[in-house]
Amino acid sequence: MIQVRDFYGVEAQPAVDGVTWRLVIGPDQGAPHFNLRVFEVQPGYATPYHSHWWEHEIFVLSGKGVIRTEQGDLPVRYGSTVFIPGGEMHQLQNTGDELLRFICLVPQDWLQNVKQTGC
């Protein structure tokens, strides 16, 4: 069933100081493979510097900042798209004066052990 909802209707969860996230599409909405999340990073704050097994894709909705990587910092702003391969260390830092808001798409945990096959 097709669903439309306002992301503000989903309660924001604290991630770390100055960072919240909302799981706007996931298993509860019938999505078996991916989660769509909305993150909000306050000015001067950042997500943890971390890595994980999955790739993820990011689209910046507002604000500006940098993606801290092992190769250096990469600037992002409204309209930026980011691809982060699995296993890559990364962090999103808000370097601006306004909210840094982005969406990211990540797989469900059960997909970690699914073997990928090519065509």
C-alpha cells in the first residue's frame, strides 16, 4: 500500500548531543529492505566518527558542513549527494550557522549476511 506522511509526525530520537534522527520509512511502514532516515545536526555539532558494514547514500536537505573521512574533509551543502561505501570511516559535521538536515538510506540489518550475486 502506498503511504504518504509528514516526517515531522515521526518522533525525533537523540543520537548524540546536538544530533537527532527519525526513522521515517522502515519495517513498520512495510519496507522490507531499506530504512529511510532524516538526521538533524545542530550548528557546531557532529555525528560520531564511525564505520559500519553497509553502504549508505545521503542527500543534504539544508545547511552546510563537512564529511570527515580518512582521506580528509569533503564539503557538503544543500543539494549535495554523498555515497559512503561500507567499512569507510566517516562523520558529518555542521560547520554552518543553521541546521544541517539530511536523509540517508541504509539497508535492514538482516541483509548483512545475504550474499551478493552479479548478473
